[in-house]
Amino acid sequence: MKKSFWGLLKITGLVLAVMLVILFNSGYAQLDSRSEILIPDILGYQTMKCDFHLHTVFSDGTVWPPVRVQEAWSEGLDAISISDHLEYLPHKQDLVSDHNRSYEIARAAAEELGIILIRGCEITRPMPPGHFNAIFIEDANTIHQEDWRDAIKAANAQGAFIFWNHPGWKAQAPDGAKWLPEHSELFEKKFFQGIEIVNFYDYYPTVHKWALDKNLTMVGNSDSHNPTAYEHDFEKGEHRPMTLVFAEARTAQAIKQALLERRTAVYFENKLIGEQKYLQPIFKAAVKIQNKEISIRGKGRASLQIHNNSDLTFELSAIKTLSELTFSERLTLPARKTTILQLKGTADNVAESKNIELPYQVENLLIEPGKGLPISLPVRVNFIAAEKQKMEY
């Protein structure tokens, strides 16, 4: 009886161990392979996929630093910054209180996997002024100052790129994002250069408008504290929010230069948010009309085949109608697929060839809050007059 009891216990333990392994692997299986993000390079720049706001156990995160690198590699990112809090360290009794350790521990994994790892930290204060990330720093420990002004000044002295984190976070802005005198003080001294218009699952239209009006670099980040596989359902096509940086080269210095020159856009859910001068070339590089010349007889029909070679599904709505032909008011261009758009003539007696621009707006490419990117789909149409039917008496 005793022997059978211990045998049963041993089997039960083995089953539990196997179940734990399965559970663990279900969350981390994606780390074994890399899924590339298909968003085209533009204007001679490389489109770098970046997340500049991440946490580990060295502040209030739940993962060991190299996991952040492995996740980034698996999810198709190029660069990350681990920005652990300076002032909030719930695990400080268990871990050394050195604000540079998370970067140092993650560095070997980054070098092995080819991920650009940027040293950073989060200056974590009540509102005002709130939380600020400093990246491209030299030493996080010297930025940890009692007075928040001294902390931000110390980060600037190290040549950091500094951005205001989650200005619309309800815990600090229950009535919505507010630009306060302290923010004007920092802005006028050029003590911060960017602002998060997207953080985790939140997009802040008011903050988006601030970025445009004040010429602040737009960034969007995950602010992940837990494993990203637990925060986003990759099986359903979800992805973390990230900053697209249009860099001259795949280097940390090129990323920093692009951030300083405001060459960014934000990839959030199925949206791109940024300036028209960057979103327009992305759309043009991603979308190709495969048959640029068609023929329409009278009031007949013809079809355009439109291929989208990106990971974005573009949602288009017509801006106006045309006298020469009719076309769909709504058009969806699914990611990595070819879509047919039907065109129909409006007159029987027209015989001419004409270049036509189909006027649309891409609703999920936001050039300002609530305003999609205006684009046109070019096509050459050969209009052929319809043959007159013979009258029978």
C-alpha cells in the first residue's frame, strides 16, 4: 500500500511537471522563430521597428532582462530600450539596486540575436510632471536624483533623448491629458524632445495634436511589464504598439538621429499614425496596381487588381465621385493579398483614353486626429463607345 502510494505520487508529480512545461512553452513558443514585420523602407531610409518603453524585474516588471530581447527578436523588432523605473523598485529586497543592471544583463542576448539594445531608464514622478523616459543614456544611476528637475537635467547632460510617457494615463490624468506649466518649463528649455501618443492599448488624440503643434517626435510603445505573449494574442494577429523609425542605417546612432529629426510613425493595432510625408510613401511602396491600364465599353465594367505587400490592412473610403466612371465608396486592401476593384462606365458614347486618379482616403493612416491619409489610385482607362443595336421591325 505504501509503495503504491509513493508510486502514484511520483506519477502525479511527473504529470504536473509535464503540464507546467506545456503551460510555460505555450507562452514562449514564439521565441523559437522570428516573424518579420512587413512595412516597407521609404525615402532611402530603413524602417526600423522599435519599442522604447519596457520593464523587467529590476523595477516592476515580471521578466528577466534577456527575455525582452528574445521577445523583440521573435516579434520582428529591430531595437528596444529597457527603461526600468528609477524610483519604483518593488523587488529591491531581492535584487541589487543598480539601475544599469537590466541593460548589462540583456546586452549579451542582444548581441547574439542582432537586436539593437539602447540603455534607458524611466524617471517616475507624480503629476506634474509625470513619467519621462530617457534613452541613449550613459549611466542610469546618476540620473536618480531627489528633485525631478535635477533628474531630467542629468539625463540631458548625458545626451539623452527624452520623451514624456503616457500623458493620458488615467492614474495620473483622470480628466484626460493636460499640458501644465511644468511641461511648458521643460519644453521651453528643450529638456524633452518626444511624446508618447500611444502607450500599451491607449491612443491619445489630444497628445497626437500636441506633437504636431509643438514639433515633438511621436513615439508609441508597449510599456510591457509582463511577458508580451500574455499581453497580446499573437495567434489572432495582434502585435505590440511600436515606433517606426526611418533611419539612415541599422545602428543605434542612426536611430537616435532619426528621433531627433522627428522621422517616426507609430504602429498601433491596424493603424499607422504619423506625418503625411512619411505615411504617403509607405502606402505607395506597399500598394501596387497590377494592371494599370483597362478598357471599358460603354457602361460596362472592368476590374483593377490591387496588391498590398505589407502587414497592414488598409481601409479606404472615397473622397468624391467622378463623372467618367463609378467605383466602390469603401475599399479594403487586406494585408499580403490582391484585391479586385470594379470600375463601371457612365456613358455609352465616349471613345477616348484617359489617365484617371481614383480619390480615396486611407482611414487607418492618421495624419492628424480623426483625419486619414488622402491618396489616389492611378489608372489609364480606354473608353470604347458601345455599339448601337440594330432596330428590328
